[in-house]
Amino acid sequence: MKTMRVMLAVLLGSTFVIAATPENTNKSMVNWAKAEMNYKACLKSNNNGVKVSSAIHIRKYSLTGAVEELKSLLAIDNAENVKIAGALALVSIGGDEGRTSVLNALKTEENEVVAEFYKTILSNQIIAQH
């Protein structure tokens, strides 16, 4: 049962990434500083879906200025999907600091599904890449 929940969490995380990918984004017309600021603000929302979507986009667009905000999701949020999206973004864009943050969060994580997800992304280098 526990393995099934972990697999479901990984599958959901992957689905979020695929579903949130815009098709024709002209990167030259995007104000990335403003986008990063907005995504960081959304990580503080009361809506878990908004937080998950923001973490996904931060990862997709490699907005490394959001590492601190992502780290706080692991520390203060209780929602599985928010922690999973935040951890995946951290491991992907946060370098050693991001991996260390997820490793530290793993030490205190009480939710078995989230803890198993942390272990999976920390042990698999391919997952960390976009």
C-alpha cells in the first residue's frame, strides 16, 4: 500500500509538470524578473493548487531566485502535493543548496509518502533534470 501511494505521488508530480507546460512560449518577450517575483508571491498563497503550479513553473523556467521560498514550503506546509512540487523544484534548480534542503526536510518529515518521494528524487539524478 505504501509503495502504491509513493508511485501515485510520483505519477501525480509528473502529470503536474506535463499539464502545466505551455506549448508556444516566446521566451524573448517574457520579463523573467517579474515572472519570478510573481511565482515567489504565489508560493505564499493559501491555495495549494496555486503553490504547486508556481513550484512547477519555477522549476520549468529555472528561476533560481526562488530557492528560499521553495525551502520554506518544505518547512511550513502540510500538503503532500505542495511539498512534493517544492522538493522537485529545489532538487532541479537549487543545486547543492536545494539538495541539502530536501535532505534536511527528509530528516523531520512525518508523512511517509512525502519522505519516500524525497528519498526517490535525492537518489535519482535523472528526475532532477527538466
